Amino acid sequence: MFKLVYAYKSTRISGAYLYFPEKDHFDSLPQTLREQFAEPVFVMAIVAAKHKLLTGVAMEVIQKHLSEVGYYFYIPPPIKTPLPLRKAGF
């Protein structure tokens, strides 16, 4: 298990984050994802042991991805907008 997880936000995809086991180490990132994500902006180092969830995902899942794949990509689910209100009589 990694002690620190490094978070980077996308400059192109709103709400998208990449998590890595090492700071500024992007070698494991596929070229297509690198192009879609654009330039990663460092956000913070996270002490993994202090968090059970990160962006709604179990830290165990993120840690497993970091070990097996070398990164974890998070993109938020689409926002569900409520139906617009209708005036009475329509």
C-alpha cells in the first residue's frame, strides 16, 4: 500500500482527476488518455491511511489500481438535472 497518493486535475475535462503513486511520474499513462486529459495540474498529496474514500471510491480500489496499472483515472458521473417545472394548466 502506498503511503501517499498524488492527485492531479485535468485542464480539459471538468472534475476529472488522475491519481499516481509517485509525484510527477506519468510514464504509466497511455498516450490517448494523456492527450484527452491535457496537462495535469498538481492538486495535492493525500495520506492514504487517513482516507477510506477518495472521490467516492474506496481507497483500497484506488490502491489496487495504482499497484496494477500505475494510475487511477476518475471522471465524475453526469449530473442529473431535474425536470423543469411546469405552470399549472398546461
